[in-house]
Amino acid sequence: MKPNLLIVDDDEAIRSQLRWALADDYNVYSAGDRLLTLELWRQHRFPVVLLDLGLPPRPADPDEGLATLTALLELDRNVKVIIVSGQGEKGNALRAVAEGAYDFLTKPVELEELRVILRRAFYLADLERELRQLHALYGGEGFEGLIGDCPGMQAVFHTIRRVAPSDAPVLILGESGTGKEVVARAIHRRSPRREGPFIPINCGAIPENLLESELFGHERGAFTGAHVQRKGRIEMAEGGTLFLDELGELPLPLQVKLLRYLQEQTIERVGGRETIPVNARVIAATNVDLRKAMEAGRFREDLYYRVAVVTIQLPPLRERGDDVVLLARTFLRRFAAEVKRTPAPQFTSAALRAIQRHDWPGNVRELENRVRRAVIMAEGRAITPEDLELADPGAAPPPLRTLREIRDAAERTAILNALQRNQWRIAPTAQELDISRPTLYELMERLGIQKPTSSS
């Protein structure tokens, strides 16, 4: 396949000439201003960009072109930007290179010289990409247990490095299965609190009548069954980090108590009157849109601004490009070692195609579970799409012969997607599908839907 190349120039004639001259070697895209340049880059993630310095609204000076260079490098520090400009003064050349440009050419461009520079730029970009992937694959499980080469994950790694040394509260956003707890643990390990405890609690997995005691602890005799005094998760996190997973599920009364702790750094146990100081950093995570929850009155605005001092957005796996293959091979190597399969199995080309084309509604957790199962169940050295329980994209799907089969297939897909979005919790899934919980259980049994085994 030909690599993608982006040409940015305010002159349509020059864009057309370069497109015609380079079309045999590259898939050529073009833009005439900064806005379209960044929009196209987000869609195609070009490894190499040809950039004119003179862009609207001020084509007579280099400022807009240099601003576009800076914006591209902020999106991806590894992109190779070759400046092509009629403004060939030494000062502009030095300034562009100092700000991260790969090379600098003046107009009119010698086509053969441009071809050579492009070949070198693409070759270097490919080498760097392969090096990053190899490092992630074999270099100790990537960055603090997080594996990813795409710009979205590189931005996550950058934010972790910046925020970890501070005590600022962090809010991690992302779909279920994207690795929010792994990010929280990475922040903790890179923080001054690394020697202290990391205490997680899933606010959506504990019944509401028990959650207050789990968070804040209770005194002996505070309620029926409270035979001894017990510390809560907040108190247990003293000197370390408290991780509040699925914060969006926290009931409003407990949101008030959590806000008070964040403001005063003190708690009171259930049934107690003693004020207890607790020094713990709070990291929260959710797959709920908290802004919509605030509009609906389900989440307090003041609490949101307390926990969201720094926000980290995790991209879903379907938007991470080649990361899905990198992750699949990492899991394959890890699980083959766990079950002592030697020689280790390998993915067939059909399995890799199926991995790349699957939407992964359950994100990294779903991929991990499928690869774990395939390592256990595959009989030979080759792991096929069937071992992963994925359809082979090269094979024709079996025909659905009856209306009942078509309806069952559609219902099964809809229910599976809703369950994965809601972390396999029955009540919110039934609410989303607008059916009762008994009906959901009946449908799951009839359609053969079972909750996958969880993994750490």
C-alpha cells in the first residue's frame, strides 16, 4: 500500500502540480489552510507533511505556517514536517527547524531532491514507529503497564508524566474496558506516594446501603451487624492514593460527603462523631458523561470541579489504529508464558484481519479475554478467528434463513453491546434497553449470552 502524504500550500496550482508529480508513490491529500490541515491529519495521521510557511490569513509572513507546524507537532511529536516555502530566508529556516521541522526546502522545488527527502522522511518515520512498537512489545510491558503507539495514547502518557508528581485530583474518562484503573495505578507509581497504599473501590459495584460504610468506615454498633469498628477505603488510603472507579454511579448523599472530604481532608465514620484527618490523593474514573449527569441533576457540579482538576481521556480501542495488533500480540506472549505453551502459538493472517476489523465494544478488556481464551483453547500453533470467536473477514457469512434467526441475531448484538457498555450490570442494561430485569435474564438465557470471565 502507498503511504499517505499531506501537502499544505495556499496555492491551488502548486498543490495540483505536486499531487500529479507524487501520485505514483503516495496517496496524496492536500489542504490550503491550518484548519483543514489539522482536520485531515486527525482523520489520516500522516507520517509526513509538506508544509508551506505562507498560509492564510497572512500568506505574506511565516507566522501562520509556523503555527501550523507547532499544532501538528502537538498532535504527534513524531510527524515529519518538511517546510516548502518561497520565504527562504535563513532566519525562517532556522526558526522552523528549531521548532521541530524535519527539513526545509525553498521554492521552486527540485522534484528529484524532494523525492529523495520524502523517501528518507518516510523511511525514518517507519523505523521510529517499528522501534516504538518493539519497545512496547518487548520492553517491559510498555509505559507503566500501558501499551500504545497511537497519538491518543502518547498524549495519555505525556499527561501521566506531568500530573503524577503533584497531588492534584485526576478524573479519568473512557469507555468500559479502556484501562482506567491501569492509568490510575500508573499515576500512583510515578507519584511521591508510591510507597503508600493504592486503594480502589468501584462505586457502581457495591449496593447503595453498604457503600457509605465501605467508603467512610463505621463504628461498632452503628447498625445491625456492625460488631466491630471498621476503617473505610478513604481512611485505608492514608499516605497513598484512593481510586474511585465509576464515580458517576455515586449516590447524591454520598457525593456531599465525598465533597466535604475533598474540601476539608477529614471524615467521620458511620455512627461516629470523631473527625478523622486523612491525607490521601483522589483519582476518579467514569464512563458516564458527567456533564449530562449534572444537567440532569444526578451529579453535583461542585464535586465535578473538585475531582476534575486534571482530566485524562482514554481513547476507545476502535480509534487506536495499529495498537490493537500490538496489544493482541502482547497478550498472546503473556498468556502463552502463563500456561507454559512452547513454542508459543501465533495469529494467522485471517485472525489478524479479524482483530483489526472488529469494533471492540468491550475495548482492551474484551481483547484480553478473547486472546486468553484462544491461547487456552487453540489446539495447534495457529490461532484462527474461530479461536478468538471472531468472524473471518475473508469468509462469507453464513446466510440467515428465517426471520426468527435474523431477529435473534439482532437482539443478541444489541444486548451484548448494552451489557458491555454497562459493565455487565443488569439493572442499567435493562433500563437502557427499556425492558425489565426478568425479561433481560430470559433473553440472555435464550440467546446463550454469558458474562465473560474477568481478568486483572
